[in-house]
Amino acid sequence: MSEPIETYEELREKIGQELGVSDWMVVDQGRIDGFAESTGDRQWIHVDPERARRQSPFRTTIAHGFLTLSMIGAFIQDMGVIPVNTQAAFNYGLDRVRFVTPVKVGSRVRMRSVLISMEDKGPGQYLLKGENTIEIEGEAKPALVAETLIMLYERRKKATA
């Protein structure tokens, strides 16, 4: 985990640089099944280990691509890259997503993040664009690469009378 970013000025200095690398996270069958249950996507390649062993080209179940994509928010929090004086952070969108390598059950993944840009959108409002690469331990190619947009709202200073 990286050192936490304290201020927006400190964050702005990181444009074009790697913000950090998250800790490893295991993608186990329970996590895959939970995602399948919450989304309704119960395709056998994700939730049926026996059938996947027999019929899948991977010989095991794999995580949903959107499960892997959804882990970005947790990784960002884990990395400590949102300034401490942030009141709120919201997903704003995605500019580009590529699912490169399937994540096999039991794999460990982590994320590397680079700050591409930081745009002022109003007083105390900043739109961040980041390139996030989710790596799979022991694999040459990443699970995915995604350009994400996050809107941050700086905690307002209380007016003094």
C-alpha cells in the first residue's frame, strides 16, 4: 500500500505518475458466487466448477469480467489515493475498458493505478481520470485495463464568524 495522499495539491502533483499498487486480493468461488447471485449472471463458466473442469477451455471457473471491474473501487480505497480531506467520491464513468485475461478461481489480483488527469469542475470539485490495471499473480498479461473517471468533492471549510 502507498502512503496516503493528504491534499488535493499533493494529488495534482501526481498527474502522469503511478499512484500506487494495491495489496493482493484472492478471487475465490465464494466471491464469484456472491457476484453471480447479486447480478443474476449465473453462467456455468462462473458458478459450476464441475462443468467448468470438463468443458471450459480454462478447466476451472473464472470470475465475471464485471466482477473484476467492480473491484477497482475497493482497490482505490485500499491504496489511499483519495485525499484525506475528501467529503465524497463518486464513480463518474468509464472511458475505456479491456478485459485482457480471464481471472481463474483462486487467483490473486492487485491493481496498479496511474493518474492521467485532474480537472477542476467547480469550487472543491475535481474530476479524476485514471488508468487502472488489474494484474493477476503469475500471469504475463493483466486481467483488465480500465480508464475510470471519479468525481471528488473536497470537504468544505467551516465559515468563521
